[in-house]
Amino acid sequence: MAGALTRRGLIAAGLSTAAGACHAQTYPGLGELARRRGVIFGAAIEPATVDKDYDFAALLRRECTGLTPENHMKWNVLRPAPRRFDFGGADRVVAIARSQNAAVHGHALIWHEANPDWLARELTPRTAVEILEEHIGGVVGRYAGKVRSWDVVNEPVERNDRRPDGLRQSLWLNALGPDYIPLAFETAHRADPSARLVLSDYGLEYDDESWMREKRGTMLELLAGLKRQGAPIHALGLQGHLLGDRPAAFGAGLRGFLRDVARIGLEIYVTELDVNDQKTPGTLRQRDEAVARIYRAFLDTVLGEPAVKMVTTWGLSDRYTSKIDMFPRPDGQAVRPLPFDEAFTRKPAWFAIADAFTGAR
Ligand code: XIL
């Protein structure tokens, strides 16, 4: 197997086809390759996209053993009004996952973004516990046994908010203080004792960024504190939004951080992996190769830690990436952050991820 999935392997396959070989080379899906080393490979999806694009649905079926709703389990979608839940899109994601036997990673029960306007108005120290328990109990309870894991608290650390504990000044922190975090985990655990509960954040990936090195320290303290007080937390979520125009500084610092997280007794999930090539120079091919190298360098380090049990990319194909609108390139071309291009052809990034899973050189 080693080497069979490399770029050279693809080129060789292409050449052999050109020379008249009568069978096209087939590849296992990334999900299958990940499974062989005990890891789930997933992607974030919008249910409407899957329902309108049959080829994309087939691609997800072939590649993914996990799925995450990119937006449909956020408060602004689930909770249009204080007394109303709208589960339509979330149910659809769960049904799609079930139809292809993929594990659902729920995202996100508590976040400072994507909240309906009414939440800030209604949330006070007096009402907050009830609102939190109603939401988490209702959502996690509905999907008990169907959602394997949850981002329970998303992005709770922000050093610029200048608190000694490093916590973000969010509407939940303002209403309940730091206890909102263990409370969210306990509530989720009561609603589905079998669900794996995750605390996720960004800005933990790069060794050459001092604020990220500092954030790792803050995160370790937060996680260790939660474990010490007996909170039902099972994993750290490393978002993994990487940049295509900077060195792949994923070395001893990241490795040591992941080891420290594992020592606390937590698993590690990569929850939102992509490589933003908004500022990556070069031809399409050069950009794709640069993006692939970053995927590979990151995953080689991350997969070296046995506590890593899931890798989820934030989308699967460049045809459907929310980054296209959010990160316009100066040359007017679209960003290409994902393993498949807009025509669902495997990119160098796909081969980089495949080779990272198989350990091929
Ligand atoms: C993003 C989605 O990809 C967009 O479609 C949406 O408009 C905004 O949110 N960190 C997170 C994700 O935890 O939920 C965010 O997703 C990207 C950053």
C-alpha cells in the first residue's frame, strides 16, 4: 500500500491509462484509509447542498465515515424564537449520515457567534441556567444515540479579553461566569451519557506564533481544571483552519501540546481542517501543491499522537466551501482549500491526506 496513493502513483496511473491500460485506478475513500488506523474521517456539510447535488452526495458516501453540520446545529438555525426549535436541517444531516453509516459530530451547543438576537436579550444571571439546560437538554436529548460526539463549548479562550483565566468575554460568561463551561458539559452528559463531549478552539496549531503558544498553555490549564473537577469532557477539538501562505510550523511544540492533552486523559479531534490559499502565490498547480504540503505536515504531526481519533475537513470539495465568499483572492480566482476540486477530482491535498493516513512516504 505504501506509496500507492502518492502523487507519483496518480501520475503513473494516468500514464498507464494513456498507454492503453483497460482498467482505471480506483482508490479507497479517505474514511476507509482513516478507519484502518482507528480514526474517523469526516466533512462538514450543508444538507441542502447534499440534497440538490447527487454527485456530491455520492462523493460524501465514498469518502466520509463522519459528518458535521456546518451550520444547522447552531442556535440561530435551531432556535428562531425563544420557545421554538427548528430541527429540519439538523434532522436532515443526521438522516444523511445514517444513510451512509457515518458518525455525526454535532456543532456547536455553546458559541459566542451564530446566536439569535433574542438570546442576548433574554440571557440574564437569573434565566441563564434554565435557558442553557433547556437548549442543551432538548438538542442533545433529541439526538441521543444518533450524534456520536458534540462540540459542547466552541472557542471559549480569548487572551485579548484580558482575563487572568484567559476565558472569552461572551454572553454566557457574562451571565454565569466560568461555571457555564462545566454546566454545559454536565447538561449534555445527562441528556446523552454515551455522547463524546468536546471543547473546541482555533489558534492552537502553529509553533511559530507566540499567541498560539500562549493559548496552548491557557487551554491546558482549562482542560486540566475541568477534568480535576470531574466535568464529563472527553476530547479537545482542534479546529485546524490552516494558512497556505505561511510556514508549516507544526513541530515539537504542537506534538508536545497534543501529548499533554492526551496525558490529561482526553482524546483529540481535528474538527474543522482546511488550508486557506487566499494569499498563496503561484499557478493553480503550485497553489494546490503548497496546500497539500501543509495538510501533510500538519497531519503527520497530529496523527503521530495516538489520542487523535477524528479528522474532519470543513467541507470536502472546493465547489462548496464557505471560504470562497469569505476570502476573495486578489487575482479574482476562487480559493481552493479542500481535498477535492470544484469538479470533484482528487487534488494533491487528497493524496497528502491519504498518504498521511497510510504513512506512505
Ligand atoms: C462558519 C461556516 O463555515 C459559515 O458557513 C458560516 O457563515 C459562519 O460559520 N469556526 C467555527 C465554524 O466553529 O462554525 C465556522 O463556520 C468557522 C469558524
